[in-house]
Amino acid sequence: MVSIPELSNSSVCMKDPQRVHEILQAMQKSGSNTLQVISDFDMTLTRFAFNGKRCPTCHNILDNSKLISEECQQKLQELLNTYYPIEIDSSRSVEEKLPLMVEWWTKAHVLLVEQKIRKDLLAVAVQESEAMLREGYQLFFDHLKAHSVPLLIFSAGIGDVLEEVIRQAGVFHPNVNVFSNYMDFDETGVLKAFKGELIHIYNKREGALLNTGHFQELRARPNVLLLGDSLGDLNMADGVQGMENILKIGFLNDKVDERKPSYLNSYDIVLVKDETLEVPNAILFYLMGNK
């Protein structure tokens, strides 16, 4: 059996521990040069809450910043109150939620563009926010860098804000790639639109397939460690070609009793109300050895 004591932590739930051990053994045998990590960002690499208070997502960082008028903040809050309950409603199908999520993201982006946000003020907004990466993040990012393991961060948030969060934390290493919604600024540095296709919580599969160039480069890395916090994150690896093994770790942050069965059916390891990266870090140490 695989010896990872952290898999006995009280936050860890597994439907099929035997299968988890088999996947881990197969991945370890292949070596770290066959591994890639694909992760969601908000509430996966960042904390869901700290000291009982919700932590901000990339969108929240802007929503709560001085870059946005009070009226706009109010409208964004109304959108959140309308659409977030739909996002986490386990009685609705993904097909039913999909158009509603597109509606939410699109309306939010229209509101943000109206605010004429200045690019040079994003760093300040992040600095003044309460955004927090999960405990153990330094080890997580540095360990992947030391072993040259690619980390793809796949986010329905705002790429410019996300990059600023990891840059300020000192972990935006060269092995990190980000797929997200990026802002398009005019020549004076003012937000005029969002670039490209909208990535939202339930179309990460399409996003993955649009970026086949990235996965093409990683053909020699058929083993995937996937980290997410929603059922929409399970498709983030769909662009990986010739996949051999995938281990899916899901953070279950909210509405635990209601959502636990569906998470256990979809993720190999479910971490319940765990604000740390202790388990992913322990798995990486097992897979890559110490360095």
C-alpha cells in the first residue's frame, strides 16, 4: 500500500481508497517527468474562508475594490445573490445551469467594462484585498518548480487579477500557465472589453479543447493531478492527449452534506472544509520524492 499518512486526515474522504492507491502507485512508477498538474484557482488554490470569514475570489477582489463605484458593487452583489445559489444547487443539472452561468458572467463583465478600470491600479486592488492562497501554497508552487512539473491554472475568474495574486505571493514561476478570462485594455490602459471566449464554471472542457496547443506540448506528460472545487472542474483535463492516469482531488467547501455524495462519486479524494494544501503536497512528495 501507498504510505501517505495525510490520507488519514479527518478532512479526507474517499469512495474507493484501493483505487486511489493503485493510481498513485502507477503515477509514481512513471516518474515526475510524466506528471502535469491542472488546477482551478478560486477556492481551490485560494482559501474559501479564514477565521470564519469568506475570502474573495478574483471577481470579488475587483467587486470589493475602490476601482468600482458603489452602484456597480451593488449590482454585482445582486447578480451574486441571484446566480450563486443556482451554481451550487445540486438539484439542477449542468445543462440547466449552463446558460444561466453564461448570463451571470456576461452581465458581470459588462458592468466591469462600464467602470473603465485602469490596468495600473489592479496591483493595488489585489494588495488591499483579503485574497489568501491556501496554507502550504509556497511548498506547492516551489516543489512543482523544483521538479519542472507544469502547473496549468484553469480559471473562470479574471486572469489579470489571478496572475497578480500569485505574483504578489512570489510564486508566479515559469512552469505556471494560466487559462482564464483576460481583460483587454485600450492604449491608455483602460479596460475596454474582455478577450476571447468566455470561460465560466461549466465550459472548462471546451476551454481545454480550445487550447490544444498547450496540451500538445505536454504530450510526454500523460499523468495528471487535478485539483478543483466544483463539478465543472472535472473536465479541465479533457484536452490532455494520451492520458494514462488521472487523480482528481476535490475541495468541498460549502453545502457539505448536500453535495458530498456527488463529490465522492466524481472525485477520487474529497477534502471537506480543509483550508490547506497539506494533502496535495503530501501526494506530490510521494510522486516526486523530495528535492
